[in-house]
Amino acid sequence: MTKWTLPEGRKPLTDADIAALTRRLAGTAVDYKELYQAAKRDAEEAEAYVAELEAKLKASEDFGLRLERFADQAGDTFLLQRAREFLAELKGQDDGRN
């Protein structure tokens, strides 16, 4: 076994020091476990929120498509243009006016 020498001016740890350090490390592990669990809950909530937003986006797209179809059948060019602009905005397409 290798013999270790302490740097100059350092004293060896006592049993009480080692016990205190062990308790401190154990406490840190518990803290990290709690942080991990909180982060996991946050991620699950974020996933649920994303699913909710995706559902709303799908409903908006469906509405826009129905509106576009209605305007086209009715021959309403103004409403048809607005429906197409609405759908383009949902898809993140810029019409050049911004």
C-alpha cells in the first residue's frame, strides 16, 4: 500500500472529521435526489403543456382549413385571403409584411 504524506501544515482528519464529512456528503446526495425529482416533475409538466398546445394548434389549423374551404365555396375573396394568411401565420410563414 502506498504511503501518503500530507502537505506541509496539514493535519490528518480525525474520526469526527471523517464522520462529519460523510454526513455532509450523504446530505448532498439527498439534495441532488430531490432536485432530480423536481426537475423530472417539471419536465413532465412541460411535456403535458406541449401536448396541450399542439392540440390547440391542430384545432386552429382545422378551423383555418374549414374557413378557407367555406370562403372558397362562397366566393368571398376577402375572407379567403384572410383564411390563407391565418394558416400561413400558424405555419410560421412570413408574408413579407413584417
